[in-house]
Amino acid sequence: MTHTMDEDQVNLRTQYPHWAQHLSNEGYATGYFGKWHADHSERLENFGWQKYATIESLRRDAKSAFFKAQAQPQYTLEGFVNMPEGYQKQRFYGAVDTPAEKRGMGLWANMAMEFLDEVMQNDAPWCCFLSVTEPHDPFYCSSDALAQYDIENIPLPPNLNDDFAERPGIYRKAGRAWQNWTERQHREAAACYYASISEIDATFGRVLDKVEQSGQLDNTIVVVTSDHGELLGAHGLYCKNFTAAEEIYNIPMILSGPGIAAGKVSNARVGLHDLGSTLLELAQCESIDYSDSRSFAKVLLKPHTAESNFQQGYAEYFGTRVLITQRVLWDGSWKFIFNGFDVDELYNMEEDPWEMNNLAEKSEHQPRVKSMMKQMWNIWKTTGDKTLLNSQYPILRIAPYGPDV
């Protein structure tokens, strides 16, 4: 939402019920606290969240106490981005003297726990969503958290010095912001990022402790995940936005609770768009029946038995302030990226996990490209991706193979 500036972008479609609306209709008490990055309206009641607090909703209601509660930090370590010439110098990472409890993540957690104190006294089921901004850039952490990490021995990504040969030129443009960084700066940024994650772990621990103390933890589904990944120096880049790199798309997802096998790791390829339908099935509520979402509850119950049916993944990217068309298809060990703005990409993730060798233009791999393009066209037809379906016009035929392949 931050990067789609026009008001007619990032508006959730109210004709399709949000999964929280399904829960609310089933008698759940629902609460959402923190970062809301899905809709410009900031009216979460339209999507099933009965009680909520986001940065914009607090500003709208003039509840300035939240912002006053955040102490002004003093930096004990900081790093900046000041390239290319003419852009403002911007702090990109830092360690502060303020503990997590007194910064954003701690304040959101306090609101979530106040909600839990209220709803756990009743017999009705509940759903609490705690959404923290961290570890998003700029990477901030407390000095105490940073002290847990040996900065000099933080490993650098093997693809840090990628020259982006035979890949879209916009990737190289994006990397200019960090082109003058030293290895020490890359390590400091990573250490602050990791330290922030340690603080998140402790913050979520406080919330889980409250649920456990109430005696309800064994009957509670717990999900820990992220809305996207972080390049963190991979390919010489940070943030997300450009490239379909695994560092952006391959995010953590941890679940526990009733109907979920304990202590198991699965290689099933699932996405955030599948999570809503999965939670509804686990909660035995009315399901979501959309073409781009399917429950993976079977994988959670029997990870190694069911994961073979979840080996394909698909993602859409429409750009942000710089509008581009990018679609991503994973099929087993292969990953194909259709870049409407530049050359396409094909990687064998088993042989090239760091995505350094683009095979899309190699003649010997054209059967693979053709096969995966056929799969993409089928997905576009199923999901109604009109941006690409309506491209028979001669000058718009930018895919390597057309819809009738």
C-alpha cells in the first residue's frame, strides 16, 4: 500500500468476504493490531475485524498517546544510504538505546494482550492478529539485542556481487543505492536485521505466554509468518520490489495447534493466499472457494503424505511506483519468471539456489520455457488475468510463447 500511491489501487474487493468475516459470522471475537498493508480505507470493520488499531486508524481517531509512548531513540550504531547523487541521505539501519517494549512492536503487542485479556474471559472463540512492522527496513534494533551478534562474523550472501548478466537491467539500476557499501556495512545491516528478529521472537513470546497462562494454548492455532522476505544484500540489493528472488518470496511460516503435526518440517509449496482458507478449515468454518486459494490443512495434519500435491506455486507482481508486469511460476525444482518489461528468467533451483545463471534464453531449455509458459497461460485464463490475456494485439505479443501453445 505504501508504494501504490493512487487511490484506485490497493482496494480490497468487498464482494469477496475476507477470511476474518467468515470467523466473525461464526461467532468469533476478532481483533487486529499493527501494520495494515492491504487496503487504503483503513476501515477494518469492513473485513471482519471487530476491534482494531493501525497507525492510520489511530491518527484518524486522534489517539496520539500511542505515538507519544514511543521514546525518541539515541543511536549507538547507524548506517545510511546516500546514492545515487541527488537523492536524500537516509538512515537504513541502526541500534538504539530503547528496548523493544517501548518501540512499535512492544506497543502493538500490549494492545493485542489487552484484547486477549478481554476475550479470553468469555466462552466465545477468538482470533487475534498481531502485525509488527519489523524487521522491515530501516533495520532498527536495541543495542542490547545487537550485542548478541558478532558483526565481524556475520556471513555475507554468496550472490552479493551479482553482475546481473543476461537479466533485466532494472535490477542493476536498483542496486546503485548500495553500490558503495563496504563489507562492514553489509554485515552491520544484517546484524541489525537479525537482532530485530530476536526482539520479535521475544515479543511474540510474551503474547503466547499470556495465552498459555489462560490455559487456552492447547486449543489455539498459532501462526507466525511474514508478508514478504528481505533481499538483505542478495544480488547486491535490499528491500523487495524488484527481482523475483527467493529471498523475497521464500518466507517463513510456522503453525501449531489442533490438527497440526508437531515438530515437523514440510517442503510443500504454499502461499499466504492459501492461509485464509486453511485457517477456516482448521476452525471448521465456512470455507473460501476461490480459484487462487486452496487449503493446505492436509499438509499440516500429514506433512510428508500430502506435500507431494503441493509442488507448484504461482505469484503475481504488478510493480509499485514503477509499474511493471511480472509473473512467477515454481514447478518442482524449476522456477520461471515472465518479465513483461525485459528478458525472462529460468532457474534450476537445485543446481542454482542463488539464482545466478539465467537459462531462459538458452536453446536447450526452450522446451522447459514453452511448457511453463503453457502452465502460466492456463493460470491466467483461470484467474482472469486480463492484463496478459488480452494481448493478441501484435505489438503486445511479448511472451515467448502465446496462449495457444
